[in-house]
Amino acid sequence: MVALPIAARSGAARMRGFTMIEVLLAMVLLAAGLALAFAVIRSAQAVGARGEAIAARSERMRAVEGFLRWRLAGALPITFDTEGGARHLRFVGEPERMRFVADLPPYLGHGGPYLHELQTDGRGSQRRLLLDLSMVQAGRVVAGTTVRPPEVLADRLQAVRFRYRGLDPQGGLGDWQAQWPWPERMPLQVEVVIEPDDGEAWPPMVVSLPHGSAGAAP
């Protein structure tokens, strides 16, 4: 047998091409690289989605808190109803409901004093925080002036809690109360706690009412 020159043997090897094992190994490496690339892309998308969700949640929280703070800080000691024909109602505060009067800017309605009714509806993690608006004149709600439908300030909530405080008999700030016991006068401060359905409560918001009663509660 005549031995082929080295150059001829190398050329023959190149012409023979890749073996099956080499092809399979290349496919495995390619698949691993693609899987890694897809995992990185999915991770980046997940991080981006979480970032967008956090940004949207923060923006929503700031908008709702800003609106509530603006409305509560503008509460006025105006009578919107009477109880028993003698007791003038100016601020009704309950654990999940508040009623008070504040001026409404013209771009939100017809302007002037409006009864603001903040309350929750729904059950479980599907609670909503609603705002009802009704015009007030001469110490009464004017029939047919309620703005409908109620404005949904926040939805998909786990809980909403309101608390109130005034002065104690010694002239200092009293304890927080879930029920404001003196509807004929306004509290000095209102606390709003909102828990969305993701279980992470918003920071408690405390608003001081400029027209809150300066005298000690009886």
C-alpha cells in the first residue's frame, strides 16, 4: 500500500466533515446558549414589569393621598344636616365613612360648598374607596345635586380605616378614636389608613384640619 502524503491525508480529513458526535455536541451547546439567552430576557422582562408595577402603585398612592389631603384640609365648619332638629352636623366620622363640607372647585362641579362623603363598599380584597358629592345650601343637602356616579378613588383594597382626634380635657391632643363622638364640631386631625389587596399597606396619612375645634371636647 502506498502511503499518502501528510497534506493529502489532511485534505481527506477536511472533506470527511464533522462526525455525528461533533454535530450533536454543537447542537447541545447552541440549545444551552439559546436557553440561557431566553432566561436572561425573561428575567429582564420580569424585573421591568415589577419596576413598572411599583412605579404605578407609587403614583396611584400619591394621587389618592394628595386628593384626600387636599379635600380634608379644606373641610369647613358648615352644617349639612341636623339631628333631632337641634344638633347641627358638621363632621360625621366613622371607621369606614366620613362626611364633611368643603368648597368644590368649579372644574369639579358647579363650585361652592359640597358635602363630601367618603366611604367603602365591597367585601374581602375587592373593597373600593368612593367619594360622593352633594351641594349644600342653608345647612341642607340640595336635592338633585348629587354628583353621580360616585367617584372611585381607589379599588382592589383589603381595608380602609379612618380615625379622629381632638383635644382632651387638659387641652392636649387626645387619643385616636375610630368614631368621632362630636359631629357638631370638627376634629383637629384625621388619619387615613389604606391597605391594597397585595397586603402592603400604604403609609398612614395624618391630616390636620385648619378649622378643627380648638376647644377641649366635652
